[in-house]
Amino acid sequence: MEKSIVYYTKNITPESLIKIYEKLGVNLTGKVGVKVSTGERGSKGYLKSDLIAPLVKKLNGTIIECNTAYPGARTNTKEHLEVVKEHGFTSFADVDIMDANGEFKIPVTNGKHLKYDIVGEGLKNYDSMLNLAHGKGHMMGGFGANLKNQSIGVASRNGKAYIHSCGQTDDPDKCWQVQYEQKDFIESMAEAAKAVADYFKENNKQIVYITIMNYLSVDCDCDANQTEPVMEDLGIIASIDPVANDQAFIDLVWNSKDKGAKKLQERVDRQVGRHITKYAESLGLGSTNYELVCIDE
């Protein structure tokens, strides 16, 4: 099997972010959506404007997000936009809460758990997407990077409930009460990420994937009480293959000599997090077989 290419830089700067994007050799055209997590009010690890603004401006990109299913400051568009402003995103780009004006369903093929994915209505407006993830731990998913950013992240509020409940309900008030196996939730995220990739491909639209591996907390940016980083920053990875990129993130965490890496590894494995890349690969979303190409001189 041919290996996917994952580019890597240990430098986390606006310049290195632009450099690694350019290394992909893909020109994102038309109206470009830049999918980031805007971060819950109180979180500290979300991607900061001084780091990502130059690349977003270069692409003339719009920051795209959807409202959250869990109770917090981002469950509705009005409050979400206040947090977005507080976190500096409106200082350099337009911001589109994609489910502010509705949602639509896209097909899930060969899914064991989801019949469809429910995404923000605004997704229709974009010709290409930069999936710009922050790699870190996650209370429910074990870790979050490109696959989570494309599944839970692109899903509407109701869509998030549908993924979190493994296809049992799209009601955000009910999804936290349903019973499911953890492995099924991990697989549901992979199915939703594949649905978004298929939707873009079928409409001749491009997605590229970048993960910034800084502020490596065991908690996600969606956690208002996000804990401090447990290990040193790892750098930035980029690929046109989301499975390879997530696998590279996991491997970098596992291969790290940092003593704190064990805490992140334990968080990932407690939630069966590593299963997502293998299952996504089985769906045809990408490959866990990759070559890491360092772009540092």
C-alpha cells in the first residue's frame, strides 16, 4: 500500500504554519472555510489569533464553527459569537456559526451506527476547507485532532447529539442520557468525518488537514476547566489524508521522551481513542500507513 505523506515541523510559528500549508501543494480556491475550535469560555488551549491569523488571511478564509450540544457558553449563536470575539477570532476574519440558520443531512455510507450526518446549513457556502485542528486530549474521545474536528466540529448542535448518542437521538437534551459503548462513539465520530469528506469530494471541493500540537493538555478546548499541558509542544503536522495526520499525532505522543506524555497516553487509551484511525481507515477515509517528512532545514 502506498504511504500517505505527512509533513512535520517542530516550529510552531505563523511562518512555519504557512510553510507547512504551502508544502502540501494544494491551492484552496473559492470561498475557504477554516474549521477551528473556537474554545469554550474559560479554556486556555484554543488556537490563538497571533499564530493562525496570517495563514487565514492568506487564504482569505472564514472561520467556521457550529454550536455545542453540551451546556455552556456556545450552545446558541449569540453567546457563541461573544466567546469567539473574546478569543480574538473576529479580529482577523469573518466568523460563520454554520448552524445559526439551520442544518442539513449528508449521507453516511457503510456506517454501523449513523444513518447520516447532520451538519450546519452554512457548510454549503464553502468551496474548500482547511481543517485546522488543535491536537490535545479529550475527556470523551481520548484525543481530538483532525477527525474529531471534522465530525463533532462540523456537525450542527443536533448533529453533535446524534454522533454522541451513536445514532440514537438528535436531541441535545436527551443525548447525554442514552447508553452506548465507548468504542461505538469513537466509530460514530469516524463515520461522521468520512461523511464530510465524501460530501466535499462529491461536490469537487478540497479539504486539507493541519494539526497544531501545542498546549498538550489531557482536556479539550471545549472544557471550561481545561487543565494545564502535561507535556512539551510537539510541532505542526499537515497532510491531505486525515487518518494519516491523526495517526502521526498519536505516534508522536507515543514516541515522545517527555515523561508527561504518559498522562496523555493514558487519557487516550482510557477512552479507546486510538481506535478511531483504524476504524476510519476501514471506512476508506485514509491510511494509517504514512511517511513523516520533516520540512525543517
